[in-house]
Amino acid sequence: MNLPKFLIGDNTEYNSAIFVIHTEFPRFIINLVDDEIEWLEDFDGADQEELETQVAVLIEETSAFYDSEMESYKED
């Protein structure tokens, strides 16, 4: 099964949260309200260094995806 790179997650227990799931390596769930990230991968030392350099880019990509999705809902 091919998954999109990003998915929007919703949960009524966390009604103020905006969850986006990143399905490619490194997989994670981010709450865009506070930029808290839950990693779905186990990292070793080498991965950790690369991850630290990518985090800012991944957050920007995630935010851009969410903004684009919200714009498409407004247009409908």
C-alpha cells in the first residue's frame, strides 16, 4: 500500500490539538499547536545527528502541508 507522505490525525480527547502524521522515515506525529513531536522510530547515535539537522525542515514541510490542506477545504 502506498501512503501519502502526510496524514492529518484527529481525536476528540485532544480537541485543541492539530496532529499531522509523517509516514516516511523518520516517521513521527507532530502536534502543530505546540510543535511537540512523538517519534515512531528508534534512533541510534548516527541517526540522531542526521535527525537533528532535519527537524526544522520537517516541521516546515508539515506546517506547509497542513496549511495547504486547510486552504483546499476553504475553496470547497
